[in-house]
Amino acid sequence: ISNNIITTTGNSSWGINVAAVSNIIINNTITTSGNSSYGVFFGSSSTNTSFSGMNINTNGSRAHAFYFGSTNPNFTISDSVLNSSVQEFYVISSATGGMWNFTNVTKPNGASINVNWSMGANGTLNMFWYLSAYTNYTNGSIAANANVSSYDATGLLVAVNLTDSSGNTRQTLLEYKRNSTSGSNLTYYSNYSINVTTPMGT
């Protein structure tokens, strides 16, 4: 499902109802108005759904951008903007499992989205962000093929990349993981320590 502009009006309307097992949903703009009018509603326990380039705006007292029915979906979403009059992501209490990976997903002003994790709900939420690095020497010249290594808050090496010919590279780093009943386990992996070594060993 790609490159659509979806607008709904009235209560209990959904921009997209995810009811198939495997889905690729990219570059869609969804606007809903009315109570219980969700941007994306999971009507089945899809096992492999990926979203990217989404722009979702929902208005209403229960109008979440992402909402589960009585399901346990697994999905990934990246490079998207979610904006709701309530929480952008709502984990319903009947959820008993699932994994949800968010990468570079923000509100329109760049702030983090709001997540509501209901009492008794279960599953795993992973929140990722990009690290964009540019490397140069003290004389200002580009440092191509520099090794950029990222260590999480525990000191574990989690990403290693070489910069391109323009001195740039990008890594995807995990900010936090939230899981267990009611999302009671919250583990932060930031702040990260970054080490850069040039081909000259400096």
C-alpha cells in the first residue's frame, strides 16, 4: 500500500485496517477525525508488516495513530511522522505479545511520540534513532574510510561503519527497550560513546 492520501470522517473510522499476514505500507498520508478514528488499526495478528514514510494525523478523544484490536501484531516503522490528539501509540491491555520497532519516528516538531502502555498489556517496544556522523581532519579535509564505532551505555560495541568518500556514515542505534507486563521493564542503552579512527590510525 503506497503513495496514498487517506482521509476519514466520523467516529470509528480507520485510515488503514491491517488484516493480512504480511504487508509493506509506505509513503501514505492519513488524516482522521472523530472519536476512535485510528490512523492504523491492527485487526489481525500480522506477523510481518513494515511501514515507512508515513504521515499520520488523528483527531479525537481516542484517535491514536496506531491502535491494536485484540491482536498481537509484529511490525516495524521508520522515517515517519505521527501526530495525535491523544497518544500516538496505544498498547491495549488485551495484547499478550508482539514486537514493535520504531526508527526515527517523531511528532511534527521532531519531539518523541507519546506511548500509552495499558495495565496488563505485554509485548516489546524498541525505540531506535539514527546517528549521522561526518569525519574530517584538523585541516578541514575529508576523512574518508574512517572507522566510526558506537558503544552503548553498558560499554558494549553495537555498531561499526566506515565513512564514505564524503566523510559521512549513518548508524541505527537503540535508545531504549520496553517490555514485560504493563511495559514495566524499561532499559535505556543511551547515551552512546563514539570512537573514530582514521585510515592513518589517528
